[in-house]
Amino acid sequence: MREQDINFKDLVGKRVLIKGDVGTGKTRLTEKLLQSAVKFLPPGHITVIDLAPQRRVVGVFSVGGTISVPNEVKYVRPSKVWAPRLEGKTKDEVMALAKANAESIEVLFDFFIKSPSPVLFINDLTLYLHAGSLERLLETIKLADTFVGNAYEGRRLQDDKGSGISERERDLLKRLEEFMDIVIDLNQ
């Protein structure tokens, strides 16, 4: 499925994962689908859980970045999101930041579980996979009739200072893909 051929109406009732390396357009495609969903659905039918850290430049690449959300959408994000691989200087620091992210993200999952909407978007869900529970993520996703999420999968952010979060992220992402109806790989 090519990016330009994707329309939200074709995704209703499905679980969709968009994955790719840094700079491949994951957030841009997610925003495009969100804008399409807003035109198609009544207000209050969409929740966005935004897990992305603030945009920053690393070398020649722009990393992270929150999603643009229309007013008709329920939008939640942690008050602080860490980029463990970029901000942690040691294995222990990387793990501490990953665990802090997972704890603050679970509060947002609780919010959605208590008041689910028919459509759920999650921006940058791999930040939760660094130290969070795949089962907890799936429990949240399954409450929505339609799910669209994006996730990092690539080579540019591999230095995890020996913490193992990169390998865990890869392994859990592969397992998450098994629960998706559609996987859009922007690395291809």
C-alpha cells in the first residue's frame, strides 16, 4: 500500500501500524489520516495519545515531534517525554528515562480505558515499548474500533548505551505487528 493511496475511510474497523526510520514520514502520514478521520467522523469520536518527545535535530535528522491535532479530537500526552537513547548518558540513565516514560504513559492508557472512543491514534508508541508492557498496550488498542499508530523501526537510533531497549523495542514491535490488520512500512 503506497502512502498516497491511503485514506482513513479504508481503515475504519481495522488496526493499522505505520513504521519507519527517522525522517521517513510516520508522523506526517499519521497527521494526514487524522485530518481525514476528523472530516469523516463526528466530534468526540477520536482520541490521540501523543508519546513523541519534542522535535530535535540529531546530526542531519529531525527526531521526534508531536502531532498536530484539530480541536474536535481528545488529545493527551505526558507532561514530559524523554528520548532515552538521546538523553541518557549511561545504561542506567537510559533505563531510568525509559521507565519514567512508561509510568507516565500508563496514566494516559488509564484515561483511555476509562473513557474510550471509537477511534484511537497513538503517535510514537515505541517509546512505551522501551520499558512498558505489550499486553497493556494491546489492552488499550483493543478498546477502539479503529486504531492507527506509528512506531520507530530503523537503524539511526540504535545506541542505547547497553540498556537493551533497542532490542526490546524491535522484539515487541514485531509481536505487535501480529495483532495489526495493516502494517505500512515506510522503510521500503
